[in-house]
Amino acid sequence: MVIAGGGTGGHLFPAIAVAEEFKRRNAGTEVIFVGSRSGLEVAVVPSYGYRLETLDVEGIKKRKGMARIRAVFKAAGATLRAIMLLRKIRPDGVIGSGSYCSGPVVLAAGILRIKTAIMEQNALPGLTNRMLGWFADRVYIAFKEAAGYFPRGRTVLAGNPVRSDILRVKGIRRVNGDRKFSILVFGGSQGAAAVNAAFLDAAEHLTDIWNSLRVTHQTGKEGYRQVEEAYRRKGLKVELSSFIDDMAKAYASSDLVVCRAGATSIAEITALGIPAILVPYPFSSDGHQALNAMALAGKGAAVMLNQDEMTGAALAGAIRRLFENPDEVKKMMSAAASLARPDASEAIVDDYVKLIAQGARP
């Protein structure tokens, strides 16, 4: 089995969750990842014990002039390399998990008449998946809002796969021994300067209840020292780190999450039923994070704050309201859990195995 995609955690971690499900069913299944040479997958995939092949490819959409021409030629070359790689591997199937590096591999698989599928994690599909969706054998979507962008007969609402280590903490939520109201703040694997700054500003408005809060803050490597110094100046106690390796443990003791609206973060917090204050990244492709956040906020599972309106006072106000209203928090927990699809990996693998059993493309 070949799984193509990566670049960011939003595309990579759902792919790893699907790989885990293939291996859980049959330990002898070989899963090979194909990604770019500069994506997160270079460090993460080998750490999970999977083989990684890389292609020299880059995004086309945001390039202009000669940079766009170069990216197009790289994509064509990557497709030829992917054809040779797939002929050598001879996989039973190819699944694309999104991002520009999945395009050449899924396209190559289609040329070779290998059964293909793509996973779309967002409410608004990205350009690569919108193109691939018209000839892939199956499209697995996480939000029903994405269905209109793909052929109806080949689209399955499966949810966004979540890694097994995250799902395992669902039954042991709230291991926080001090019973304080626990807030987890993070801006994605690379951190987010705007989220860091807004939360530091919000802290100024929460000093009267700070001793009743337990704050875990992932800053990202670039912002760690500045945030650490700011908390020191304010005299506020916080659990601070540049990167949280064990997100499952961090989620397990959280009553509220303040984060971006990436698809993987949303899948994880809904799987665990954690209320959230979502701050969509305003420069995400086609504004898909805003649509992700609206999908949760519209169901009462989250509070959405656009970055341009996220003052310290506004963020503090949202936090204080939830801190002072445990019944509202419980309602948000139920709403978040109702949106979860913790069996997404199983649903995808079940359907895809049946698809492969139907035989090669005509």
C-alpha cells in the first residue's frame, strides 16, 4: 500500500492513522509513504517506523512567473518518477492524503490503472484534491460541506482519521489532579505568533482567576523565549513548551483548547469531546480554516474568533464565560463529541479494501 501526501501535520497525521489501521488488521501489510523532500514527513514518517520515498515537487498555486513554470515542470518530472516508483513497488492501492506532493503519485497510479483514493480533511477542498477527485476511484471527506466539490457516486463521508495514541485517552479524560480549569493553547506544529500574542494579552484580563486556571502553552520554537519572558514579567505560572511531543497527554487534562482551525486539530478535539476557541489562520488556502471553524461553531461545539477581532479582551471574555459557566462547557463537550467520527480510519480501510477487491480499473 502506498500513501502519498504530507507537508503539514494536517495532511500527514490522518495518513499515519490510516496506515496504523492497515497494520492493525494485518501486521504483514507494508505501507510506504511518498512525500516531498522538505515536508514534515521527512522527520515524522521514519519515527513511526514506515518507509518514506521522496519526490522533488513544490506547490504551483501560489507561484507566479518563472517560479510557477518551474513548479509545473517539477510536477511533471515528479509524475514520471512516481510512475517508475509505483512500477517497482507494485502496490495494491494508492491513497493521497492531500497537499501538492500527493498529486503526482495519485496521477501516476491512475495512469497505471491502480485503484486510487484521496482523503480531504477540510470543509473546503484544496486545489490538488479538487483536481484529483474527478478521476480518483474514491474520495473520503471529513465534512459534509466538501461533498459538492466531488462526484457524488464516488464520495464517502468518513471523517478525519485520528491517530490511535490520541484516541486512547478518550476514556481517561481529566487526569489533571488539581481539578483546576485546564486550558491548552497551541498554534499548530510550528506555533502561531498571533495566537501567542493574543493569549498573553488575554492573561492581563484573567489575573483575578489565574490561580484557578491551569495553562499549558505550546509556543513554537521561534516564539518560545519571548513568551517565556512575557510570562515571567507578568508573574504568571504556566506550563510552557516550544513543542508538545505527547499531545495525547496534553489533551487528556484539558477542559478547553485555544488553537487554529486546522482539520487535524478539529478531528482530535471532537474525537475527545473538548470545547474549543478556534482562531482560523487567515491566510490558509481559500480560507478553508474559517469554514472548518464555522462548521463547529454552528453546531455549538466551539467559539470562533477571527484573527482581526481577536483582542486580548475578546479572548479573555470568551475564556471567562466558559470558566464561569460549567453547564455551557458540558453542552459544548456534547456538541463536539456529536461531530466526532473516531472510527474514520476503520471506515476508510473497510471501504478501500472492498474497492481493491473489485479488481483493477478497466
